Amino acid sequence: MAAFLLGAVLLIVQPQIVPSRSAINLKADTSPQSVQRELLKKTSQKNDFKENIHSNGSCRQLPQTIIIGVRKGGTRALLEMLSLHPDIAAAESEVHFFDWEDHYRNGLQWYINQMPFSYPHQITVEKTPAYFTSPKVPERVYNMNQSMRLLLILRDPSERVLSDYTQVFYNHMQKHKPYPSIEQFLIKDGELNVDYKAINRSLYYIHMQNWLKYFPLDRIHIVDGDKLIKDPFPEIEKVERFLKLSPQINASNFYFNKTKGFYCLRDSGRERCLHESKGRAHPQVDTRLLEKLHEYFHEPNKKFFELVGRTFDWH
């Protein structure tokens, strides 16, 4: 029975994996089968194979779709909205498999163990916003699955910078730790501090170039995060078509919550909103400083529009 279960798991994993030499240390045998065996040896317990198959016919499998970013672009909202579809099985937590070395060294079997149980007709999805800006991630994803469908949600770069700061600020506040004002990060020697990490994360064209080295543009669907906030249904419809899902999500699945100030979800009569940490008010920033931020992103945005053949309503 154990041999049967092991064979079943390997059949699930094998068609999607094209590992590279950089993923593991190999000496002589470098065939795809041997590479896969080495990766699966990373499993700490033999019983992990059994745990990946459920008696009801569902199993854990590698994701066929990954939400790769961008941080503070609306990845959680996108995942929650996409989860309304019955053919989607979503990993609850950010896995950080491809960008954290400690996780990546654990191998693909560890990665599979982080996935939800799903049925054969379902698409498994995981989201880790840091993937988009991590230089080593595109190649690693490609080596696992060249036909991966990728979802990228973007917002106005300036707004994303403010959201980035706001998240870190509140994280410090919750721990009763002081945190500098946003001006201290944005200004250096009287000029815009272009070395600020939050600004670098908003240089979308630089990071997109890295992904396009491995995946053609038709494998990457860009969700307009600003439109998703204002009117989510049309954006989700586009995602359904990209993933070749049957149209199951309707406008009635969304309703505007006046108290929270953003859209919430309605699923089979049950209503739910995103966590209270979402939609926090941005800090007040001097108008002249905001203008500097907008001016700085003007050319990078233009390059990004040319790169993807599409424009967005950004400053």
C-alpha cells in the first residue's frame, strides 16, 4: 500500500517539474527522474507521502498558479476573491518557498506539504508577494514548472510606497516600538531617497524584466489593483478567463461596506471582509514631497507600460 501511495504522489508531481542543477547538489546522474528523487529526499518523514493523499480522493499537489506580487498591491484581496470560485484551492499562508533559502533547501516535497488538499479538477494557488521583487525566484519557478500561470497585481507605485510604509509602521506600533516618520525615509540630503526599499519595490519594470526572461507575457496576468478596490468584479472576471475557469463568480458576490470603506465578500449567504489591517489610512505627506514621488516614477512607469503593452491610470 505504501508503494502504491508513493507512486501516486510521484505521478502527480513528475509532469510539472523541470529542476535545474542549481536547485540541488548532483554528482553523476542528472536525469529529471534522479533530480526529482533527490528533491523528494528532503522530506523529513516517510509518512509525509501518505499525508498528501486523502481518503476522499483529494491530495496535495504543486500549485498550477502563483500570485507573485506585488507587496501591498492587494494580493490578499485577490486571493480571497479568487477563492470564491469552487475550482480554486488556495494556500492560506504566504509560503516563501522560492525566496527564503531555509524553505527552498527543504525541497519540493516540503513545498507540496504546505499546499491545501484539492481535487483533480481544482487549481491550487499560493501567493507570496515578495516573489515579484526577488531576483532568484523567476528561474526557480521556471525550473519547477515552465507552464506556470502567474498572477501579478499592481497599484499606483506612489500609493504602494505609502502602503508599504504604513504596514511596517503599524507592525512597530503593535510591538510598542518607535518608528521614524515617512519623511525620514523619503528624504535624504534634501532630495528623494531613491535607496529606500519601498521605492525600489515600486520600480515595476525592473522586476518585470527579470520575469520576462523566463515566462512570456501571455503567462503573466496583471491585475489592476486600483480597479480591484473600486470595482472588483470586472477584474476577477478577467482572472477567471486567464485561468480558463468557468464563470462562477458573480457581481452579487461583492458588496460595499460603508463602515470599512471597501468591498467585502458574500459567499452562499455568508458575508466576510478582509482583516482590519487592510485598508489602513496612509500617513499625511507634504504635497511637494508627493509631487517628487510622482515625478520620480514617471519614467519608470512609462518603461513598464511599454514593456507590457498596456497603460494604467497612475500619476
